[in-house]
Amino acid sequence: MIQLTRRGFATGAMSLAAGTAAPVEPSLRLPPTDRPTVALTLDACPGNFDERLARLLVENEIKATIFVTALWMRWNPNGLAFLLAHRDLFALQNHGARHLPPILGTRPVYGLRPAGSWDAIETEIAVGADTIQTASGTKPAWYRGASALYSPEVLDPIRHMGIGIAGFSLNADQGASLPAATVAARIAKAQSGDVIIGHINQPLRPSGGGIAVGAAALKRQGMTFAWLPG
Ligand SMILES: [Zn+2]
């Protein structure tokens, strides 16, 4: 079997880019466990820090995986310090350097300009990972692209970097756009194995409060909250 180099994959991705296939939204669930378990994953896209949500998670001792962008880390030093002060609950993973969707071509998604090329996607991932490692001392194992959409051609090259692609199975807040009661009801219906996606960068929107209420209700029902494995 021919051992492909990283550059070999990159070239392959670039040549496939001409087709600009429709973006895909990978799904992710946790492996089976003995007791009911979900993963709460919260994106820190560029924006602010939803300290209300973070404090409620701490009060309820609920673990969450926080997907941070390097931009968010730079803009929210106090938020980053809060997360790092609660490492028993919050694990930092990679949401990219500049929040550029890992999509080839030029067509915007959700109003975001895509990274456009494999080189730009690789930089987005690598710089995001380096920023997290510098801040926390821990190298992230997971990447979730901005928009959670990916050009299908770049999925294997990303995995070849040794990075897991953090899909999800339950969308709690639709980009922090839903009312709190709706978000709480969606989370309360989570099943064991679900990877829940929400946001922790929109303190002025009601959805963050709904995440806290829904997660606390799940925990009272006996659900265990785990980080993404690895
Ligand atoms: Zn995002």
C-alpha cells in the first residue's frame, strides 16, 4: 500500500476541489456505555462569553466540550480564564483560527466566507490547534469547522492530520437562534449516545439559558455528561 504524505492528500483534495461538491454535515454519536451518557458540545464562535451559561454548568457540575476559535480566545481573555479555571468540567477543542468554514470554493454558507482551499483549511485547523495548546497546554483531538459543514473532499485529509471531525446528533439551538424553552425541551429529549451542539458565545440571546435548564433537567433524570472521547 502506498503511504500518502500529507501533501499528497492535499494535492488530491485540491484536484477534487474543481467539482466543489455540496457541503456535508457529518453526524457523531458516542460509543455505547453501561450507563446513559451524552456529550454537551458548545461552540465559541467569534463573539462574547455567555458567562451565565458557564456558571450554571459549574453550579450543576455538568461537563461540556467547548469548541473555541482563536478569535474568541483573543477577544475573551476573561472567558478563557474562566474555562481554564474549571478544567474538571470544560475541555477545549478546536473550532478553527478565524471561523472559516472548511469548504472549498467561494460560495458563502450561513453568511460566512469559506476557507476556500485545502491550504487555507489546513491553516485554519493548525493555527486553531496551536492557539489552544499554547493557552491550555493540551493539544486538541477534535475539530469542528465553522458552520459544521465540510466539503466532502476534505474529510479524509483532515482525519489524516490525526484529528477527529466533531459532528453531532442533536442540534439544541440552531445557531443560538431558538427561544430558551425550545432549546431546553430539545436537550431534555436527548438519548444516551447523543452529541449535543449549542453555543456559548451569545450571552444576549435567550438560547444559552435554555441549554443550562435542559442540561440540568437531563442530569436530574440520571444522565451522565461526558467529553468527546480521546
Ligand atoms: Zn461557530
